[in-house]
Amino acid sequence: MLDAYESIHKHGVMHADVKTVHWGFTGESDNLEARLIDFSHAVDLNALSAERRRMMCLSEMGDVRDALEAGCKGWTRDPYSLHPSPETSPAPADNPSAPPVPPVRST
């Protein structure tokens, strides 16, 4: 996921709404590719000063890391829910080589 956000930042876009429900995955379970969805809050980084761009990108990457860390405790369908959704849980901690199960896509 960090690579996906880094890629859009390099193209002058900040997602600006980091939630696991905005993360999609394509491909087979042994070769998943991360996709970002719902750019309704996106920010044009090229319209900002270099320092402001840098600070906003660092902040968003911190949000992504926080979301990834929280995801280890269980994915949820509702980004505001504190209860994990068992059908969308990541790989068990005792089997880190197992591929994660992608979160349910919002429609």
C-alpha cells in the first residue's frame, strides 16, 4: 500500500482520505496488486508550495502506516467501526506467509 500512495504522490496527487475501505486488490492471492479507490477528496499537490507538499505527503504516509498497523487487528467494512469483520481478516499472525484476504470493496 505504501508503494501505491508513493506512486500517486510522484504524479502530483494526494488521496487525502486514508481508510482501508479505499484499498482494493487485484490479481491472484500469491500476486496481489494494491489499488486505491475513491479519489473524491484528492488534492492537487502541484498547486501547493514544495514545503506544503512535503509535509502533506509525510502526513498521509503516516496515516497509511497507522491504517496498516490497525489492519493487523482486523479489517472492517465500516471505516468507523471498532469491530473486526472476520470474513476480511488479514493473514493470521502465526502464519505471516499466508496472503492477506482483501477487504470488502464499497460500492
